[in-house]
Amino acid sequence: MAAYLEDFAQTENCKKIVLYSGMSRTAAHHFWEKHMKYEKRGIVFKKEIT
């Protein structure tokens, strides 16, 4: 699936792919960084306003 997404993005002249992953999913983070060569770029902060 990731290969399809990357191929599609390239054919559509996209400049980047952004992936969001929960902070607790450390195994997934390792997979994307080490096996798929994605780069961790930051942390997202969120606050619910009720």
C-alpha cells in the first residue's frame, strides 16, 4: 500500500507525503523510519475546546 501511495504521489507531482501516527505507536514509528525511510519531523500538540 505504501508503494502504491508513493507511486501515485509521484505521478500527481506531489512534493511530499505526510503521515500522522499516535505517540504510543512506537513500533509503527520504527517501521516508517527504518524500513520505509520516512523522516520524523516533529510533534503535534492538540487541545480540545469544549
